[in-house]
Amino acid sequence: MLEALRIRDFRLLWAARLVSTFGTWLLVVAVPAHVYALTGSALATGSTLAAEYLPMLLAGPFAGVLADRWDRRRLMIVTDLIRAAVIALVLLARTPETLWIVYLALIGESLATVLFNPAAQAHTPSVVGRGPLLTGANALNALTGGVVGLVAAPLGGLLFATSGIGAVIAVDIASYLASAVAIAFTRPRPREQRAPGPERRVLRELHEGLDSVRRSPVLRGLIAAGGGYFFANAALTALLVPFGMARLGGSTQVGYLLSALGSGYLLGAPLSRWIVERVAPRTAIGAGQALVGVGFLVMFNAASLPVILAATALTGIPGVTVAVALQTWRQRATPEPFLGRVTAAFLAAEAAVTLAGSFAGPVLSETASLSVALNAACAAVVVAAAAAFWLMPGPSPVDDRRPG
């Protein structure tokens, strides 16, 4: 897993992700807690998640076209600067009447992230190749997310509780600026050029990317296998802050939950590389999703905080394996010229089901109860796991490990 760090440009990309992810994880607790403190509404709180994913649903595929057409390195730098600017708008929302500013800021930040993510994921294979180093790079990025969540999640809750939303936003802004600087120090990389001509229009390029997904059994299976899982996971994520604040005592306890989940990612990331390289994708993804559903079921129904935190940590281990498996096999199955568009198509599909789940969970919570909504979402994860076993192709669908 650490072998990828021997490549200078990957070290810089990894460092950029490290600092920007740190700032983003601070907001995962602080912004929903800020909204919940202003409104006391689970629906308003869940809407923060919806605001983050709406731009991905609407603009994601077009972002993939830009990632394949423009210089991916420069695109990442510009979008980091945009994210630093728009997230500052959250500081203007201090009353329920100005809550719309929070949603506006989240939409703006998310729109910039929509442009950043396909470029970042498509750029990784060109830096490390498509062999075992790619799996190691993806596992290391997942490990980074786990470690950062372990530290940043409780820190975000603590900063919000002690210093307010302003301190959290300031750190997030600094993280985006540091990420832009790190990426600026990477070297430009030559890429395969597409034939020029006036017939090369955005919609045609978009169609080419979607058609490459349609024609690949592997990509079709991956996008279908992740659909139900991300829907249920979004419902659980939208309910996590209300669960922590209503059942466990406040934003600090929510930070503990995310920290425990991060510790599971920390434990699972090294294992995930071994699993993805040696276990059939269908088994790695389906079994991982089933274990995530069972772990959350225990977590939301346990009576004591230590048991809840232990179940949360154990859930992170299969969770990181699912994430690494989905991303690695998608990158291996996609030709380099289409990586941006295919990645964006996957992210847009994920955004669609995430947007639906982020509303479905809170709505069920307010119409039935928080407990009913949480258990229904856990059951949906298990159902998604069964669907993954059925939808994914055979045991070794693709093994394209040529350097990117």
C-alpha cells in the first residue's frame, strides 16, 4: 500500500487529499449540527446532505467531459480555490431565516467538488499505473479518509461546541488552499489526445462516456451494485447527526461516532488491498455491503455507548473494502481517454441515489420514528448486498493492469 508513496507526484496528490479531507471532515459534523441547532429539524439537517449532492446529480456527467477535455491538474487547482471561497458564505447564516445561505454555500462547494473529483480519480491511474500500485493508492486514500475522520470528526464537533461554526470554516478554507498549493507542485503529464474537429461537442463526448458504461458488463454491474447501497448509506448518514444529538447527547458524541468509523477504515484499509487483489469483485463488494448493514443494525440498537462505538468501528472495515473495490475495478475497466466521463457518470449515479436517500431517511423519521427509519435503512443495505451478488459479473471480470 505504501509503495505508491515512492512516486513523487502521488505523494503530493495524497498530501493534497489529506489536508482537504481534513477540512471537509470538520464540516461533516459542524454544518449539520449548526443547522440542527438553528432549527431542531431532522429534515432541515438531512437537507444539508441533499444540498451537497444535488450539483453532482445535475452537473456530474458534464464535469466528466471537462475532466477528459481540460488539463486535470489545473482543474483541480482552480476548483480548490473556488471551494475555499464559497464555503466562507456559511459564516453569514446565523438565524433560521438565513438558513438558505448554508444551502447555497454547500451547493457552491459541491459544484466545485463535482469538477474536482472526476479529475482527481481519473488522474491517479496516470500517475501510478493500473496494476497493484493502483489498488495500493486507492487503499491509501481510503486509509487517509479513515485516519482523518478519526481526528477531524471529534475535533469538528469540539470546535463547533467551543468556538462556533466560524473556527471550523476557517480551518476548512485553509485546507483547500493548502491542497491547491500541493497539486501545483506536481508535474504536468502528457495524455492521449483526441482527434480535434468542430464535431466534437460536449453532448457527443458525454454520450461517448455513457456509451462506454453501457457497453461494458463490468461497469454496468459496478454501477448497479452500488446503487442500492449508496441509497441506504445516504439515509443512514442523514440520520447520524439527529441520532447522535437526540440519543447520545450532542455534536461531540457524533464526532465520536465518526471517529470510531474512521478507526474502522484505519484497520480495514491495509486489508482492503489484499482482499481486492485476491477475492472476486462480486464477493468483496456483496459480502462487504452485507457486513456494513449488520454492523449498522447493531450500532443503532445497542444500549451503551461503548458497544455502539465498537460496532461502528467494525463497520468501517468492510465499508472501506467496498469503497476500494468499486473504485479500483471501475478504473481498471475504463480506457484512459474515458476515465473522467465514466468516473463522473458513476458519481452522478451515486449522487442521484444519495440525494433520494438523504430525503427518504429523514422523511421516514418524521412520519414514523427515528428508530424505524434507522432500522429500515440498515435492512436496505442488506438487500443491496444480495443485489450486488446477483448483478456483478463472474469471478474475474477484468484485469487490465497496463500503466496509465
